[in-house]
Amino acid sequence: MTKTPRQYTLAEGQPLLDPAVATTLPTIGGGSLTTLGDTLLIETLAHFNRERIPERVVHAKAAGAWGEFEVTHDISHLTTAKFLNGVGKKTPVLTRISTTGGEKGSADTVRDVRGFSVKFFTEEGNHDIVGNHVPVFFVRDPVKFPSLNRSHKKHPQNNCPDWTMFWDFHANSPESTHTLMHLFGSRGIPSSLRRITGFGIHTWKLLGPDGSFNYCKFHFRPMQGIGNLPSAEGTRLAGVNSDYHTQELFDAIARKDYPVWGLYVQVMKPEEAEKHGLSVFDITKVWSHKDFPLIPVGKMTLNKNPANYFAEIEQAAFSPSNMVPGITFSPDPMLQARMFAYPDAQRYRLGANYTHLPSNRPIAPVYAPYQRDGVTTQSNYGGDPNYVHSMFTPVVPGQQSAQKVRHEEWIKGGVALGMNAIPVTDEDFVQPRALWRDVFDDAERKTWISNISETLVALPKELKTAVVDMFSKVDPEIGKMLMGKLNETAKL
């Protein structure tokens, strides 16, 4: 296809003869000098120095794509959220799937928890589901969140990954055992981003049309099937093509082999929650699928690649605080901390007006004249008052989810949920134990032992013992198998 010739200009539109030639003045004896009068040269160098924005402190390496969500089942009795109502209703989405610990240049096929984030552009505003590819998380106390992530990154002295640092944190935070069971199993390295699960992780509230509410968890399940890689193949691909997952997803969408995920919810009534105790809001634990089966809602199809990765994926900003009417938060302290931390990270990376960027801009009408100005603002409300409750600006109240439901859940003799630290007890090992005994088969158990033991070989003796002791609380068989594998390795 023949393209219409374009004329190069400066950033403010002034035409250029040739953007590849700087203005220079010849000097005596040869050579030349540039001058401050060369606007093209100055702007080109100055912009180049500012092209990179701060890297995400976690989830820096990612792939992303556009698509749509379609409602396939009626759940109008559970929520008034418009994007989840009306069979056949379609909503545009943007999805970003990432590793967690690695930097932007790191390999895709490492053993790591994948971030799974979806932004729904609804007529009631943007709704984000910001979760992971495993159903649980490492910690439940938000003050541990920075330390957790630091322990998974590089050592501050030598800037290299360090298993001692990793296991030192987890041996002293044994509530992370459940997630570690998932991470070091087969699903720790997906074969493709098109074949991973996605979990909203947290407990939310669905608000019904009658003013009632139910607790819920969100699940995405790939219709392509789940696929994983053995450690050796992940390592090989990391060396052959560190962007393997990113390229594989892009190429699949380019050839119109569109990946599809089903969206499901688990639903728990408030009276049922009172019987389950604090675990309802504990993201180190799952809800039983037998007691709370998956309810189908719709399907998400990714069918459009980004035209420009930086503009559409790197500048995409997700947060669990983005909720539409009909869905609201629960008293999960990790969720509430993320509701602050994620937008704050975006303000640091992208500026106070990151919601004006195309990847984050709502399709719903926005009127927030009390939130204006700042760097790169693109809509500033003209002369409308920049304060609230002005008689010169007629407004109507909108429906806001948090105002429609109580947040004073009390269970177990009047203990406020999410208000007190949850000590580590044997309860934290019950679900990992079930995973080991009832879900893993013999082959998966051997794979898990092999994956874990590789990371323990070089640990200090006392830390190695602490890690083995931690997993022995899940099942004594694990401790015996780990020690056997480590002794076998030591003889080689």
C-alpha cells in the first residue's frame, strides 16, 4: 500500500528540511561546532534523555492486548454492575499479563507468579480486576508487602538474585507456604500466556438490585486449556528468546488465533461467611469449589495487539480501587492497602493525570473539576469551580457502591474482620496439605521436590533446616523427600 508522503516537523509543527542533519559551523583547521541555535538538535537530545519513565517496582515485564468481554450468563440477581448484566452485552477490555520480580529486560519463562490484570471500559467508569495466575498470595498483612517483593528481587550488595534472601523471608513468614506450593509446582512456568488462569485473589462484594450483598471471588479460566513448562525448558527458552511469552501472544493474535478466557465467580452469602471466620478475607487461602462452585458469567477474548507498546501497555495503569456501582471492596487489609498503593505507584510513574492517557481514559463521562491541573493535564474544565458544593454548578448524586452496603462485619464473638493480625497456626497448612495429598499426583510431587531442592542447595545450614521444617508442617513426607533430594545432590 502506498503511503502519502509526510513532512517532518519539530514537536510544535515547524517544518524541517532534514531531521537527520544537525546545524554546524566550520572551524579553522577542520571540524565543526554545534550551537544552541539548533533547535532540532537540542529538542532531539533533550527528549531522548527523558524518554524512559520509572519502571514498575514489581510487574515490570509484561505483555498486553486489547479485546472484549461478553456476558454469556445472567447474574442480574447478584449484582447491578451494568457490564455484567444482559446476556450478549459486550465491553471493551485491556489486559496486561506480567512476571512479578523481574526487571523490564528479564526473561519471560522464569519461575514466578504472573500478574493478571484486566481493565473493563464500562459506561459506569473503568472497572479493574488486578490479580495473579495462582489463586492465593504470599502474605496477608500489607506491611509485609514491600519486604516480600524485595526478597524476590536482587540482593542490594551485588545486584544478583539470591535464594538465601528469598528463603530467609519465607521461612520467617510461613503463611506463604500455600503460594509456594503453587509456585514450585508445574504452574510456576506457563507454556503460554494464552494458557494461564487468572484470579482476582481478593474477596469482593457483589451488590444486588434489592440492596443485599454477597461476597465473591473472580476467576478467569483459559478456554485453550492450561499449559505449563518444565524448568529445563523454561531455562532454555530464557536463553533462546527472553521475550518468548510476549512474542507468542502477539503472534497468535496477529494470525487471529485469539485467546479466550471464561469469567466465573464464586459467591458466599454473609451468613455463610460468619461460619468460615477470618479465612473469608485471607488471601493466603482459597474457597472450596465444592462448597462455593464456579458460576459462569461471560468470556473475554483478546483480539487486538497494541499498535505501540509504550503508549498502550507500558502506560497502562491498573488498580483494584477502580470499581463500578454494583461491586465494592471487603474488609481485607491487603486489598485496602493495594487500593492506595497501586494508584500511588501510577502517580509516581506517569504523573497525577495518568487517567488522561489513552490506555486509562474511561469511555464513561468524567466530571471531576475538583481534581485538575498538574503535569500533562488534557482536560481542565474551563472556568468551572475547582471546589465542591458550588451553587454555580448544578450536579446530581451518582450511585456509589460503598454507600449501599455495610462494612461492619462481625464474626466469632464480635471480632472485627481485618482489624487484627492473624497469627500463623496449623490452619495455614491445611490447604497446602490438601494440595499436596489430594491434588498433586506422584509425578507432580517429584517435580515439586526437584524444583524446590534446586533453590536450597547453597543455603546456609540453619536456613536450609528452617525451610525443610516449614514444609514438614504441611506433610512430614515433604521434609523427608527434601532431605533425601538434598543429600543425593550433595553426593554428586
